[in-house]
Amino acid sequence: MPFFYKKFHSSNEQRTPWLPIIIGLSLAAIVSTSAIAYAKSTSKTNNPSLPSTAIDRVFVDKSDRVLKLVSDDKAIRSYRIALGDSPSGHKKQEGDQRTPVGIYTLDYKNENSIAHRSIHISYPNDEDKARAQSLGVNPGGDIMIHGQMNGFGYLALFNQRRDWTDGCIAVANDEMDEIMAAVTLGTPIEIVE
């Protein structure tokens, strides 16, 4: 056997696993392309800043997975949302993974949230507390509109396609920035099924 054949085709030689490398690089390219496309679709150039119109209501439709900023009964901006793992029905108790249904108030903003910024929803109200007491359960609380979990904003492309919160309403981080700037404390939020 010629020398060059042995040198390049030795049976004891370890071969580079090209297939896993090619698959890995292909997946990385697809994910980065998807992330870039998502970023462009939600960028300020495609989603210009909100007009200086006062937002007088926030409307959330759980079944359509949409949050709308409303002024004078006109939707000014809409956002795709993610909800809790068990989104159907009204929140009855702590840990049920549900988002409440009803009319509440956005009562404080949290810049030091475990997610990228948040606005608190005034759940539980008196009716929610009475219902929970009659059932002998804790109604829960800390229901927020918030961005992605801190450090994971880049996953919004994937996270916003599924329900992943504990009952909160989640949006992408840049959308949360926009909502925080547009909504004043005391704004009512209506959440429907």
C-alpha cells in the first residue's frame, strides 16, 4: 500500500464528527436568523413610538393572547402575550396558574422585578378575597404585566409562543418598555376570557 494512502486513510485514525458539527452550525444559524427577524419585526422602525395620546385603559383578551393599549375606545397598540400554564377561567387561589378575569387597576410599577420591569395589577379585589375565604384558600397576588425573566430576554421569540408565567401577563422586553412609558398608575385594566 502506498505511503500516502496509509497516512490519510489509517483505520486507527480518529475522524472528526462532521455531521454533528454541521447540524449544530445549521441550528445556530436558524436560531440567530429567527432572533434577528423577531427583533426587526418588533423594532422601533416597524413599531414606531406611541403617539402622545393618553392611554385610558388596558384591555387583555386571554383567549386571543393579546394586550391592547386603549385611548378613547380606540386600540392604539396591541401586543402578543403569554399567560399562566393553566390560563382558562378566573384566578381562584394562589398557585392555580391562572390570570384573573375582571376589571382591576394598574397600581404600581416595579423597576427591580425578577422579570424585565413590571406593572402590578390590583388583584385580589374584595370580591376575590371573599370568594377565596369562602373556599378556605389564599387568593394569591403579585399578578403583573412584565417582560421576560431577567437574563432571558433573548428567548422572547420562543417564550411568547407558549404560556409560561405563574398567572402574570408577559410581553417581550422592548414591548414592556413601551407599556411602562405609556401607562400611568391608576389606569384600569380589563381582562376577559
